[in-house]
Amino acid sequence: MPAESETTMADTTTDADTDGQPGQDGHDVYGHHPGLTGEGAQEMAPENVTSAANRLRELGGVLRLSEAEAAALGARMTDDSPPASPDHDQTMLINMGPQHPSTHGVLRLMLELQGETVLRTKPILGYLHTGMEWTGEELTYLQGATNVTRMDYASPLFNELAFSMAVEKLLGVEVPERAVWIRMLMTEMNRISSHLLFLATNGMDLGAVSMMLYGWREREEVLRFFEKVTGLRMNHNYIRPGGVAADLPDGWRDDVLRLLEMIPPRLDEYDILMTGQPIWRNRLQGVGVISAAECLALGVSGPILRSTGYAWDLRRDEPYLAYEDLEFDVVVGSYGDCFDRYAIRLAEVRESIRLVHQILEAMPTGDYRVQDKKVTPPPRARIDESMEALIHHFKIFTEGFKVPEGEVYAAVESPRGELGCYIVSDGSSHPYRLHIRAPSFVNLQTLPHMMRGGLLADAVAVISSVDPIMGEVDR
């Protein structure tokens, strides 16, 4: 794990406060020259030179605390923890990431340590900046799904769904019933594959190499099904405004049933391998604890919020598609720790399997997309037969379709929490403003709260339990 000595700490001379003011030679109080390296005010200065206002922003601003309350929260102690205000020579700042494998390659954490105890944590983002929201404002609504699907690349179908639902609200179109149920089928299968990926990487992060192999193996089977339906393993551009790109292929039902038969016994093996394993439980139980009040103040959703015992799931509490016609349980935890977050995702795979069985039984017949020529391109076979169809196809893919003026927000329950899409339309063929409410971005706010007072060895477990996808963080 790379570490920085105090002579290479953060340059904070751009901050409005007095932290790290430059000396007579132009260097700051840590001997660091402004502008050469570092992230400026985004970085973290040692506690003894951090102002109260900076401390409030770092620790308690989002929790609506006063400076005194933020200081008290920062000093929250356990019996065996170090002094709340240690001497400066007893602490050090280190970097964890962005090259550390357990930080997903592009997440940087600055940690202030006393010994092996984490006193403070500050996530630093921007190493994977892609500008996808700006790009989305330059693309037509028909092209938009190809862009948003690449944000959360572990569950791309949810991005496409949120974007398509927002566009459909602006258009005022009603999606055919079969398209609705196909969307539910594909997203629940995507939830299974995403949680299998979490189980695999969560195991690897904590040294359970076998779990990485098993989770990746089962996820690969689900991706093969996606490839058969959409043509791609990831970044599908399958769910589009008005429905889906194509109907389900021949034999799809048998493929799904085979997966539903294969996965449950494998989940039982995971239980034997990890859930009841003493080392696994000791590494996760009581680690990275967060309360429901903190989650709600931070805007956290998904398994992190549900691990605190707060039962909130958009599929049940703000139903979309046809989830009100299905029976399923919202899985919650009790302690808000890393073990609860692991167990919830494992149980949610079983709930998704239960949902998919119901979807198979209720899958209706009919159109897989709206039959509105202003929104829907012509069937591929017609292009070879009709000049009008060829012109229609050319114009809709080059110029797109215009959407009435207005603004709209649509949200879905992704594997990581509430995934929302906000669009402002000026009446043209592309969004005037596009913003994605990415759960990974919001959920990263929990790291300073969950890691405070814990051991450095537990930092990887906490990061892994958040299950961040950095593509939607630095979008």
C-alpha cells in the first residue's frame, strides 16, 4: 500500500481557510510546492492544521451538524480506540489508491492513521472522468441509451431502463405490456449477475480466492444469456425509449429455467464457503457500522440503507413497470455492518430468482415496442423492400425524434440503490440537460463514517461492502 510522508502531503493553499498556507519560499507548511502535484483543496490536511469549517465540510456538513457537533462526532470513541486529538507526530497521512486493486483502480482514499487505526477518511474522485452527462446532451434520445449503459457497467440494463422511462414520460407514450415484462425479466437477471459479481470481488478482497472463481463462473452463465438476447455481454443498448430493441429469441424460456435451476445450489455452496465460516464472520461482523439516520441524512439507498434495518426498495415503495403485480420480500439487516451488506445481496439473488419465476409465468404476448413511427424505427426486413422504410430508418437514426418541452425524473431500484435520470427538454431531438442520480456516487459518502475508528486492515472490507462502480461515479 503506497504511503506519503508529510513532505508530500496535500497542497491546500487554494482553500478559503488557513490550512496549509504557503511560507516565504512558496512552499506550504508541509514543504509541498503549490501546483506541482496533488489535488489542491480536495486533499486532506492533518487534523492539527484543519480548521473547524473544513472539519465540518469533511465530516458533518451533510449531516446538518454545527461545528461543535461535528467535532464531537469526529471524537466518537470506543474503549480501545486512540485519543481523540492525538499529537501530530503520532499520526500520518497515506494514500490508498487509485492504483490499489481493491479501490477499483480509480478511487483514491486519503487516510489519517494513528498506528493502524483510521482517524479520518476522505475519498478523492475524478480519475475516471468521462463526461458522459455532457456527451448525453449532444446525442439524440435514440442514441442516449448507448451512452448511459456504460456508466454502471455491472448493471447496464438499469441505466437504460431509467433513461428510457424518463424519455417516455416526456413523450407521453405507454410501453406495450410485453415490453414491460421483458424489461423486468432482463433487469432482474441483471440484478443477479451484478450481485454475483459483488460476491466474487467481495470474496477476493478478503482473501477468499475460491469465491472469486465461483462467482465469476455463475455470472458468466447469465452474461451468455444476455448475449443471446441482446447480442452483447455488457453495454447492451437493449432497453430503448418505447420498448426494447428486439423480442426474446427462440428458446429463451428454457435458457432462463436452466439458469434458475443452476444458481440456487451454488448459493447454498456460498453459504457453506463464507456465511458460516468463522474467519469470514470475524472479518465482517461489527465492521463498517453505519446507522439508518446517517444513511438517510447522506441520501444513501440500496443494500447499505437496508442493512440498517430500514426497509426501502423502490420496486415496492414507489412501484414502476409491473412490480406491484409480483410478490417479493425486501431484505433488511439489523446492525448496518459489512456482514449485513454481504448477506443482503446474497439473499437478494434468491429474491430475484423468485421474481423471475413469476415473470416467466405471467409473460404476455404482443408487441415488444410501441408502434409509433415517430419513435420506433421500421422493422429490419422492411428496409430491403420499401424506399419509405429506408428513408424512415435513415432519418430517425441521423436526426432522432423530437420530445416535448419539459423536465422529468425517473428512478429505478438498481443493485446499488436508487438510480435516477433527470432530463430537461427544450423541444429538440436531444436533451437540454441530462443528469444521472448515480447510487455509487452518493454511497461513497458513507466511507468516512464507516471507516472512522476502524483498523486499516478493515478498510478494504468496508470499500468492498459499498460495491461502488466507478464508471457512474466519475460520469
